[in-house]
Amino acid sequence: MKFVTIGYGDREGYDRMEPSLRDTAHAHDDRLRAAGAEMGIAGQPVQVRNHANTGTAVAPGPFLTSALPIAGFAIIEADSLEEAVSLVSGTPCAVGYGVVEVWPLDTAQG
């Protein structure tokens, strides 16, 4: 199964981590990448609309809001939601006073 993960965190939380814990969290991400996870830092988003296919409108900025900024995204593979949670629980956002959302990705419906 594939899962989309969204990491939320801010610089303050990241900087509060002990340097050794930060290094461990980044090594964890390196292992996820080596296992095939696609990971990246979030850039500046845009909103795209094309209501009734009458013309595309693009506006800068996110549609969703959160108490913490979005730090990054990943697509991971796991056998279950529980395994996916275990895989992301050691990432910098989860360890560094942020949060990681895990969304099952149903590729058969896309």
C-alpha cells in the first residue's frame, strides 16, 4: 500500500531538538529514502481552479491552514497503516515537536 505523509513543524521545534536526536531523525529519513520513499521539502503552493472547465484560475498560497507550517511531503510504501505510522514516527517533524499526517493513497480510484 502507498501512503502520503505530510510533515508539519516549525524552526523553533526543530531547534529545540537535541543535536544527537536531530541527527538520528535525519538518519531515519535517509533510511526511508534508501528504501524507496519519495520525500521532499514543501515549496510555496498555488491553488488551481477550473470550475465547469470554463478557464483556469491560479492564486498563490495554501488552501489549508494549520497551527504549524507544512514542512514536507513523502510517499511511502507499507503493508498497513500501523506500519506506515511506525515508519514515520522517527522523522524530524514527528520527533521535533511537530506532527506527521499519514493518508492512505488509493491509486486504483485515481
